[in-house]
Amino acid sequence: MTWQPYVYRIPVTWGDMDSAAIAYTGRFSYWILEAIEMFMRDRIGADWYAMNADHRVGTPFVNMNMTFRSPVTPREALLIEVVVKRAGDSAVTCQMVGRGDKTGECRFDAEATFVFADCGTMKRIQTPEAYAERLRQEQLWALARNKIILDETNTASI
């Protein structure tokens, strides 16, 4: 089996729309956080609720950047690809691309960084070892995939 980026499907509903009949801007951060949470649960084995409630480890976000590429409407669900760009000692940066599930058209791309923190002091802590190696491996797989894509693009243009 070859590694593939994690993809999370988000249904887009009428309730997600603003008065211009496109997705309300505030929904995008919610969708991104949901996709990252499901990635952490499904790929890394890190259930954010259990980490917080049972182990007093939080994951506050310290940065989020997003670029809107084309309108989002209920005509398509979103497929949000999540990859680890950087897994540091305490911080994790994820890259996301949201595409329409029918057309494959890019709707947005984003980057978000969270840190592992002690819930009592809200101070950064080392990435728990139970997750650190999996996060580093996801980063390496994503880097290798991006290198292959870049090499194929450069070869095609020669």
C-alpha cells in the first residue's frame, strides 16, 4: 500500500451559506479544524477530547492562514486533504486543500499550526511520544510525495 494524503469529506448545506448564497466565511475555519481533528484521530491515534479530558493535554491553535480559490455552495461536498507540513518538538503545522467532490476544483487552501500544551498552565509541552513518531512519519511521507510531484513536473517540462 502506498501512502495517500488524508482526505476528509464535509457535506455543505444550506445552513452553511451567507446572504450571497455562498459558504459563510466563518465556516471555513470550522471545517479546517474538523478535518485536522479527524486526521489526528484516524491517522495519529490522538483523540483530542480524550487527550484534554483524560490527560490534560491541549492543542491550541497559534496560526491559521487561508486563501479562497472559488466559491463553495451546497452543489458539492468538500474533500479536504490534510498533510503534515512540519512536526516540531511541540508545534504541528498542517496544510489543507479543499476541493469540490464532483469537479475536483480547488475551493481553498490553508495552513494551520497548533501546539501541544499543558491544560493547567497553558504552557507548551513536548509532543507526547505516543504521537510524535506518527506525526514525523506523516511529514516525511508528505515531503516525499511533494518531491515526486515536483520531479514529475520538472521532467515533463524538459
